[in-house]
Amino acid sequence: IAHVPEDRQREGLIMEFAAWENVAFGYHHDAAYRAGLLMNNAAIRADTEGKMARFDVRPPDPKLAAKNFSGGNQQKIVLAREIERNPDLLLIGQPTRGVDIGAIEFIHQQIIALRDKGKAVLLVSVELDEIMALSDRIAVMFDGRITQLASPQELYRRPINRQVADFIGVMNFLDMEIKSKLEACYSIEIAGLGKAMVPLDQAPAGTSSNTKAGIRPEMLTLLYDDQIAIENEVAASVIDAYYVGDMTYYEVMIEGIEKPVEISMRNTAGRAVLERGAATRVGWGNESILLL
């Protein structure tokens, strides 16, 4: 088992010690680092030079104190020390906190390479994008308990409750009323959107008087000109639009819904970005609704 702690400066390194001394930190009893009863400092320095080269630590100076490296290079020293032990299990907390973009990519590559060797990695991070990109399975915890354990895709597409849905991305929650439960689906009335037939498996925890209709922003579509919705559509007006290159994020008002509804649209050739105040239509499908 190897461990990369959340706080590299307080728990992962001794900041006043040289890099080569920190590489031996916790492994000073290793036979490769010993010369009889004494430590083999020359062997440790040589091993540190190799680790610095393989993990692109800059400057590659084993004698430099840990405090004189950048945050990203400090993290690389800790990672090199732990990952090159080839552990069966790596515990790693906040691996890219306070690290520059170039070092983030490198650190992610090292974690993935260890995973690809068949090793287990337990990653703890508050960076949602990092968790989604690196993980095969994700455990979402609330109040010290695991609420849901699933793949990134399943967590995003089929969250078990509103807490998980809100934590893993963005979701619109709308008031709704169940009209009837049929053999394969619920017949519901959603505030502002109208009637819908929602398959039973899209209510992962069942239903109650507190159940809301949830829909991700990308599952709603702004309809242009004579474009026809696949299943359903309602009138709306744009109250805000945030253009970020490949995507535009909208907030729209729909009659019957008190709060703005969030919609994300990928920008394509010939598709104009709607301005604030523009009248539009919103399309959506029954398969995009979750009851949470």
C-alpha cells in the first residue's frame, strides 16, 4: 500500500530536507537504501536522480530542499516516491490541488498508468472533472455514508436521488404530479412542460409526494425556426446566455415554472446564439426525465 496525502507540505514532505532525503521518507529501511547498519546516501541520491528524470521534476537537483520546488514539482516528488514502489493499492488525496496545468496532465497520466497495470487506486478529490475523468467507479458520500456507488456514466445519467444529481453536474428540478402508474411507465404532469410518460426505471428510488422531475440542461433543446421537436415542446424566453466557444449556456423562463431553466447547447456552424429577451421554443423527450 502506498499513500499520497492531501497536504503534501505537512504530511508528504519535510520541507527543510533535501529532495533525496524526502524520497527515502518512510522507506529508509529498504534494503536498496542500506549499507549494513547505515543508510547508503549515495544509493538514495542516485535513485532520486532517476525518479526526478522519469517524473520530470524541475530542477532535477536531489540536493535542493523541498521548500524550493514549485507546488507541482513537490507533488511529483511525492508521487515518484509512492508510485515507483509499484503498490497493489495507492491511496491518493487531492492529487492536483495547487498544481499548474502542465503538472496536472502529467499526474493524471501516472495515475492512469498505474491503473492500467491492474493496480487499485483510491482517489479522493473535490475536483468533479478529475473524479469523472479518472475513475472507473465513483462513491458519492453524504454524512459519512456512501449514497451511491457506480460508474461515472451511471452516476450522471441515473443518480439515485437529488443530492447525487446535484453533486454530479447540473440538473433542473421541476414540480410535477403523478397522474397514474401504468404497467411500464408513469403518466405525469410537469409544471411548465405538460404531460409526459416516464418509464418506471427512471424513478430509481420510487416516488413520493416530494418527488421532482429532473432534467439535465443538455437534454433540453432550443428549437430554431421551423425545427420540430422529437416529442414535446413549449414556448420560452431567453433571460441570459453565456457563450464559451464550443458551448452556450442559457437561462430561459417557461410559463408555469418560477425559476429559470438551464439549457446547454453545443455551438455548430449556422446556429446563432440567441440574445437576451429572444422568444424561443424548448424541446425535450420523455426519456430525458428522471423522477427524484
